[in-house]
Amino acid sequence: MAAKKSAKKTARKSTARKSAGKRQPSDAIALLKADHQLVQGLFDQFEKTRSKDRKSALATQICDELTVHAQIEEEIFYPAAREVLRDEDLLDEATVEHASAKDLIAQIRASRAGADLFDAKVTVLGELVKHHVKEEQNEMFPKIRKTKLDLKALGEQLQARKTALKEGGAGRAARAKAAERLTGSHRRSTQSAKSARKSESEGIIATLSRGMGFGSK
């Protein structure tokens, strides 16, 4: 009986831990920290893998996650932080670091795994992000926590905007694929029509040639 009770208790604890892992971050800072942790994990995976396909997929995910993260910070978090922080240097530096990261992201998106400097660009982006995260989590976030900023409400705004951006990105990707398929189908249809017209034209010319005696020996 005692063993059964112990097993049930362990199962409840395991279920509770799983449920806790699925909960939304409690506030704005928790949400941003969760983003930092996710991206760092992706960089770690990129560093360990040797597969070009895996590198390409990870690099794309890293760029997507960082793009959304930077946008919600710039649109919502940083403006709110400027209203309550006296030290604006941290926010100015963070904004400049975002610009540098965006430049590298654009270069990575324009390249491919296996190309010259592709791995180096992802690695440098990882180092830049690591420095950026360190300054935010060790300096900026503690200062903001000491203010009267409503971090819970701000977190809800960040989450809503993040969800909208990700859904919008997925929608654009789906539309791009659909357009690509449509374009390919149109191209094949056009080529078939051209081939049909060419055959028809050749048939007419052959008929006329025979009628004029050019096609007989």
C-alpha cells in the first residue's frame, strides 16, 4: 500500500513538473529570458552538428527567433523601459547591438550551409547575442524589476505581439510556397501551350510544302 501511495505521489509530481513547463512566462522579463534560453540552445545545437541540412535548418530558426525577439523588444519593451529607467545608455547600446545582429542575420539568410564564412557568421552572431543577453540579464533587467513598471501586463503585450508576428511569418511562408507552386504550374502550362503551337505550326508548314511539291522526291 505504501509503495502504491509513493508511486502515485511521484506520478503527481512528474505531472506537475510537466504542467509547469508548459505554463506561459509570468511576466515580460521571464518571457524575454525564455527567448534567450531557447536561442542559446539553438546556437549550441548548431555548434555540435556536422550536417549541412541540420545547420541550415538551425540557422533559419535562429534568425527567425531573433528577428521576432528583437522586434517585440524594440516595439514594446524598450519604449516602456525608457519611461522608468534613468540610465538610457543600456537601452541605446542594446538598440545598436540589435542593428549589428540584424546585419548578420541578413547575411546568413542570403547564404547557405557549406558556403564560405556561413558557419563563422552564425558563430559571430552567437557571440554577439551572448554579450547582449549578459548585459540585459545582469544589468538592465534587475534595474527594471526595481521600478513600478507593470511587468505582468507588459508580458501579455509581448506575448500577444510575438504570437501575431510568428503567425504572420508562417502565413507569409505558406503564401510564398503556394505562389511558387502556382508559378511552376503556370510555367509548365505555358511551355505545353508553346509546344502545341509549335507542333501545329510545323504541321501546317509541312502540309503546304507537300502541296507545293517540296516534300516529294
